[in-house]
Amino acid sequence: MESQLKYRKRMDAIFKNVRSRGYKFLMEHESKEVLKIYTIPTTRERLAVDANDAIKSANTIGYPVVLKICSPRIVHKSDIGGVIIGIHTPKEVKEAYRKIIKNMSAKAPEAKILGILVQEEVPKGFEVIVGAVRDPQFGPVVMFGLGGVFVEVLKDVSFRLAPLTKNEAFKMIKETKGFKILEGLRGEKPADLNALTGVITKVGEIITDLPEVMEIDINPLIVFNKGLVAVDARIIIKDRL
């Protein structure tokens, strides 16, 4: 009970901070704080406010790293040069930081920049998306599908009402055409479906437990042969309860 109260206070502080900025959505690192409270693995990352801070963060996290713009006005960061991957040295961190700031000045000069997120670069795996929405008719609904650009192109997704069991989550995965890929094709090792069903059920818990949360989007969630990690996440909340 004591740990639940502590977690509730942490989430209340996050939501209060977001509303104080006049927004209804959590930044990536704030969204991941909520995921971590629900024991969903996320990338190691730190928010840097200048190039030297970014170098210190990268040295702490360990190379290679990814740099991402952190701005409440920018949703699709990659589209305007707000993401640089494959950074291996402090010099490259400084260059990438300056390049992202330059890109923002040219392509989104009106955007308020909170900093740049320095994030560990994770190895390749299966990209999936896990999300949830508070539907006005059906209530909390969880969604699963192939992640990255595939969710937009193939629209291969499945849905369930929340909360749901791990068995129901596994059925969601099996309903998608992407299940064959996750099982392992042509000698490839299969994805960790047990860990994946766990994340799906936990997303269902978040949207069920927290009346403030209207929408959750984890894309991509990288699933390995053993384990997984949320690389990007976004949570939308109500203006007020």
C-alpha cells in the first residue's frame, strides 16, 4: 500500500507539471516515467539542456546513443531532423546537438525547446506498437500491432477491452498477420512473446487504473528474443479530472 501511494504521488507530480505547462500530453521521458512505474522496461536516457550536458549524459549512459529533440510542439521528430542516431563519441554528440538545434531553427522556429533527450541506442529487434485509448462508447481499449511505419502502412492491429489477462493479450498477438514474423521466420529466433503479453496487460492496467489517462502510445516497442524495451512513448491526459 505504501509503495502504491508513493507511485501515485510520483504520477500526480508528473501530471501536475504537464498541466502547469498548459498541455495535455506528456513528453517522451515523462511518459516513460509512467511506464517504469508499471515495470515496463524503457531506454536509459537523460534530458540535456546544452551540448556539454549532452556529452556528460552520453558518457554516463554509454555509447552508442541517440539524440532526440524534446519540444511540446513537435510530435514527428524525425520528419524535421529532430533525431540523430548512431552517435559514438563526445565529438559526435556535440555535432549532433548543434545540428538538431540548427534544424529546429530552420524548420520549427516557433517551437519551444525543453532540451534534447540523450538516449541509449538499442540493438535491432521486432518493432511492435502497444497502445490504449479511452473510448467514449466502450471505455478503455488496448491495441497491438506491428510497429514503426508498418502500423501506418499495413494497419495490422487487434483490439481488446481493458483490463485484460495475459491469455487475452496473447490472443491479440495471434490475431495479427505479424504473429508469423514474431514466431520467427526462416531460422530467425522468435520474439519474447511472454514479455510482450506482459506489456500489453500492463498498458491495460495503466488506462484502467488512471482516470487521467486518455491515450497511450508505445511505438516502437522493441522485442528481442529475450526481453524488450520501450524506445518511444506518448501519453495524453485530461485537462482536469
